Amino acid sequence: MTETARLYGKTALVTGAGQGVGRGIALALAGEGATVVVAGRTESKLRTVAEEIAARGARAHVVTGDVGRREDVERMVAESVSASGGLDILVNNAQTSVQRLLKDTTAEDVDLAYRSGPLATFHAMLAALPHLRVNGGSVVNLGSSTAVLGDPGFGSYAMAKEAIRGLTRVAAREWGAYGVRVNTICPAASSPAADEYLQARPERLARLTAEFPLGRLGEPVNDIGRAVAALVSDDMAYLTGATLMLDGGRTIIS
């Protein structure tokens, strides 16, 4: 990996990096020279991603844990710093939720979505801040066009994702003084969970595809990961508090 890569010398922590969008972001950051700490619950998946990163000539570290547990989140951040001597980029990608109509949504569904989403994001941001502010780091939080549009059947998920966007905007205002940028992306991309959901609902897949001006779901590495790599680089050093809709234009035609 050459020193001319945009993220050479930077360390990034990506949660939920074992598959889907998280994996795509991790690989793209590595492709730009970053050392990537891949975090998640399933070590075997993380090891596979770490091997893919190594094959790209970058360094990777594996950290396991459940973002729904604050002690795990704080340990992940601490281990990331210990492994690489610092932390420059935090990507809060992990999220667990149950999809139901609002009338069928339970308090337990909402609690699960909040613990793994906005609360996990909040805890990771607080743990990472002392390290991010050393050199002026960057946080990328994951929202969703599903929440922006209010798609039926995603009540608890939408609640959690919009809470994350609110958290992002407040942190951007408060942490700008530290040189820390905080932004949200709302990706629409293929992933094991999304693919499983849509394959069981072929009619939904056809309708959804028709909603994208670009005519397709995004690809995790090239469409989402590379955009995140640009977002956390110096090329976009003046952007904070923004929501970047990486959704193939879906939200502009609603």
C-alpha cells in the first residue's frame, strides 16, 4: 500500500463488518490505505473479511463483541486503539431489528432496535471521542432511506435510524470545535439480510427496483464503501452534520 493512498496511516473501526454494507465499507477503507479494525459478533465472518483486507495489502485487526452491550462497545474501541496506536475513523454500521407493522410492533422490538442502533452508536462515539480529537477524526453513522420515507413494516427500525440522524447533527455541532466531523449515510445496497428479505418477497423486489432512478440496489464495496472512503478523507474535510443519501436516487422521487 503506497503512502499516496488517501487514508494511508489512518485507523478505522467498522462495526458490523462481517458482511454486507459493513464488509463493503471495511474493504473500501482498506483499499485507500487505512488499517481497519473489523468488529462484530461472529468471529469467523470477521476473519474472512480480515483476510480479504490483507489480500489488498492493508492491515486488519479483528475485534468481537455485541454493540448492544456498552461494555463490549467500550472494549472494542479500546482494543482498536491498542492494536494501532490510535483511532481516526469510526463507522457505526451494526444494527439489529425486527420488521413488523406498527400495530404488531412490541416494546421489545423497539428496545432491540434502540440498543443496537442509536444507543450503540452513542456509546461508541463517546468512547472514541478522546482518540478522534487527537488528529481531527471522522465519524460515519448509518441511517436509512427506509426511515426517511417511512416505509411500512419498518416501525422500530425507522425510529432507531432517525434517532441516529438526530444524534449525528448534535454531535456535528458540538464536536466541530475538536476538529471531528460527524455525518450520516443512508445506503441502499445488497446484503445477506436484505437479499433474504427481498427473495422471500419477489413482488416487493420488483416494486423496489422500480423506485430507483439508477435501476438497481447498490453494491456494498463500489457504491457504498468507496463513497465512505471519500467522505472520511481530506477531500471532504468541510462536510459535517450531513446526510448522504446513497440510495440510487430513491428518495428524490417519493
